Amino acid sequence: MKLRKELGLLDVYCIATGAMISSGIFILPGLAHMRAGPSVVLSYLLAGGLAAIGMLNAAELATAMPKAGGDYFFITRSLGPAVGSIAGLLNWFALSLKSAFALLGIAAFLRLFIDIDMRLVGMLLCSVFVAVNLWGIRRVGRLQIGLVLSLLVLMIIYIVKGTSHVTMKNLDPFFPYGLQKTLATTGFVFVSYGGLLKISSIAEEVRNPSRNLPYGMLLSLVSVTLLYVLMVLITTGVLSSADLDRSLTPITDGAGVFMGIWGVRAISLAAIFAFISTANAGVMAASRYLFALGRDELLPASLGRLGRRSEMPSVSIVVTGLFITISLFLRLDLLVEAASLVLILGFILSCICIIVLRESRIQNYRPSFRAPFYPVTQLLGILAFTFLIFELGLEAFLICAVIFTFGVTGFWFYGRKRLQKDYALLHVAARLTARELVNGSLEQELKEIVRERDDISVDRFDELVSHCPVIDIDEHIEFKRCVFLLSNVLAVRLGMTETSLVEKFIHREDESSTVLSQFLAVPHIIIEGSGRFELALVRAKNGIRFSESHENIRAVLALIGTGDERNFHLRALANIAQIAHAPDFEQRWLRARGEDGIRDVLLLGARHRRQRIDRPI
């Protein structure tokens, strides 16, 4: 049950940007300035740098596993269904609360224009966003693009108009409370970037995720960080500390100084657009967590079903909308802090997942983007995000404990039957203890994900690889011994004697060497008859001695076919050459686990495919 891929790079950018820009810039700067003074500008910049660590990890994980549910999905496949299901429920809860807060934010700014009941407006708007999400992801994406582009235009106008009105005396002293307060305020404003990680929850619906996800996330973070820093700098420079410290509408107040009443209204409109985009992105992302949990049967299966006409996770969207509506009547200040705690925990878990997945050495973990400077980036992220958590206060921890209990309860009643599901942490343990801990299901699942992500079509060569014999040798052997092993497994398949095959292999090698490199040899022979073609794979971890100049061949890919298969014979040679040309081919070949792992090195290798066969490999 798969979601349709209808989101492009602009959609990814706008969804990520819309998920970030809201109260973090339109409400928070005044409260943050009260803590750090003018150096709050530096706090926003440092927070953006920390968010970059989370972005790098999320980009790697999302390109490796572009599936609905985002961090729920890769936490489950990394740390197991118990941790994954709890994290999924926590993230659903946090995003729903953030959306409820955004809806009340819209109502609060609308009250600047008309006198209305905030909760009633929130309920009506929630119904609208649920309806839009039920309508289809393409329309949701278009709405998000319109909202975010309009928002960005208004923010840029604010920056351009305000630059010439900055008063330097409002920035002096820059560190009135010391550098430590500035660093502590970094944790306070970090929530402004919390929505970035949630773009991974809709990764399954993104076209060409290998490119669009990392580029969209990077462009979003860079532009949002730049806008935040410039807007906070201008606001700090045009308002006195006395005016800014007590303001809950700092950007609107700043606009009033240099843009007049029309500026106030324009920035209020920008704030409304920001809250709308956050709420819309929140409904979209939160519902994917329930959908993914339902599809994995860790929650009732009805949550994981798609609507017949819309092909959208209708039940999950409606349930999320109902919960957001109920949340409008709760005390949201502490709940929003708890939601912020969950978002930061998501960043920590993404760091841990990268470490576990890389150390598990799962060969089909193939992210198209890799976070640099491993493991320094991840360890630094864990330490930095842990520091941010302790800045949130005890009450947020207590609320989060309640949410955690809710997640544990959900897993206990619905998810325990899937506790034996294969995951990366078991592979790490298997490296240290027994291989029987893993069953290979994770490798197979990741292989299918890579095929779907890269739109890999199955051709005749893939069919050949899927059913070919594999010989895995631990000791160092001579070429003739290798030939005897090959002939033994191929003779019955080809209806020939072992002796005749041995003679043909040896004669072919005597004519000209089939060694392509110090690592790879491709013996290929022509046999009598018609319509027959076979492939056999040999891995020799300690090498095969083909000749005095080639004593440690580790990979042998033998091709045997009849004369009428000459064209396919040449095509197979070309396919092997393309796959073996990859810089990581040798490493993957030697690390492959078992016969299926060796085959997967070829099946998932980058090459040109000529025809499509709608059968799994």
C-alpha cells in the first residue's frame, strides 16, 4: 500500500520552510531578547548551526529510507519496533500539538482585524486543513507553495525596508548578560527550527528523493536561518530593549516603527500565512506517522489504509484532525514545551540511528547522501541536543513522561507481536555474538526501498543474477581449483560434463586473460547449442591466483552462453563493467553477507537497464 509520488523540489522546500516559520520568529524574539539582549541574533544563528547537524542526519536517513513516517520508520528499522512505535506516537502527538498552537496563533492575529472566538476559528481552520489533505497531496503541496512564497515575499520586504532604520545604540552592549546567557538562549530558540526534521515523514511522496530531499532541506534551512537572523537583527535595532522585552508581537511592533499601519497589517498577514503553513504541514506530517504505524500493524490496520479515490491516508488524517481540535481546548503553553522536547529527542535519535546503521554494516543501507565527518557530527549532535533538553525545564519533562507512557501503552497493546522484526541494532549485536540474531528481512526490505527510490526496473540480467549459483570461498586457491568449482555447479544447468567445461575455461584463459583488475576477473566462454546462458559468482575473500601477476582476485563473475546469445553476452559484460566501476564495489563485495548479499551487490549496482520486467528481484 504505497503513497503516490507527487512532490517535487519546490514542494519539499516549501513544506520544510512552512513547518519552521511560525511562532519561532513572530512571537519568540521578544522573549528571547529578554534573556540574552541584542546577542539573541547570535542565538538564532547558533541554533541554525545545530539544526544543520540534525538536517545532515535526517537527509542521510531519508534518502536511505524514503518512506512515510520519516523518523518513525528509520528508528524502527534501526532500534526496533518498541522504540520506533513509541517515537512514532510521540512525534504524532508533538506535531498535532504544534498544529493546534499554530491554529490559535492564526486566530490571535485575526483578532487584530476582527473580534472573534479563537477556539471556534481554530476548529473551522482545522476542518479546512483536514479537507485539503483529504483532497490530495498535490493540492496540499500547491497550497503550501502559495502560502510560503507569499510569506517569504513579506519577510523580505520587512528586511529591505527595515535595514536603513536600524539604530546601533539598540545593539550596544551586545552581550549585556554574558556569553553563557546567549548560549542558553540558543536552546530556547532552537524550537524555531524544529519543523525541519518532519519533512522526512512525507519522503515516500517525493519524486526523485535522492536529489529533492537533501537539496530541499538544505535550501530551506539556509534561507530560513538567514531570514531569522536578519529579521531579529532589524527588530532589535529598531526597538528599544524596554519595548522589545515585553512584546509578544515583536516583528509586528518593528514594522510599526518604519512601515506604519500598513506595515503592521502586512506583517500580521505574514504571521497568519506562517501559522497557516505550519498547521497545514503539521496535519500532513502528523497523519503520516499514524499511517506508517498502521501499515506496520503497530496500531490498528485501518490507520494504514488509503482512500479508494484520493489514495490518501484518510483515516489517519481524520483522526489527527480530531485530536488537534480537542487540543485547542487544552492549556497549550506547557504542552508546546513538551512538543519541543519531543522534537529535540527526534534529533538525538537521528544521530543514534546513523551510528547504529553504519556500525551494523548492513550492505543494503545505501543512502544517496551521507552526513559528513562521521561519527564526530553525530556525537557532537547528541551532546548539543542533550544540552538543549535541560534548558526546557522540569514541567516539560513531566508532560513528556505522560506522553511517553501513552506511547508505551500503545505499543504494549498493539505492537508486541512485531517485536521480533529484524532491525539494525540486532546486526550490531550479531557482529559481536551470533549471526542467528538476524533473519535477513531488513536487508530484503532495504533492497526493495532502494529499488523504489532509484526506480530500478528489472531486466534479463537481473533475472539471471537472482537465480545464479554463488560460491563463497574463505581460503586462498589456484585458478584451476576455481574452474573445477565453477564447472561443478554449472554442468547440470548446462547439460554438459564437468571435464568439458573445465577445458573450455582453461583454454579461454590461455588465449587471453579475463582478468579486468587486480580484484575482478570475468571468465566468459561460448558453448554449443542455442538459447542457453548462465552466470556464476565466486567470492574469494583471501584471493584466487590466476597468474603470477594476478594472485589475489577476489571476485569472479563467469559467463557461459551459446553463440546465438552473443549480443546478450556483450550486454552482460557491459553491465558487469558498469557495476564494478563504482568506487565502493570492492568494499561491498567483501562485506556482503551470504549468497543473497553477494547477489545484491550486482542487483543494486548502478547501470543502464534496457527493458522492464514487473517481477521482484
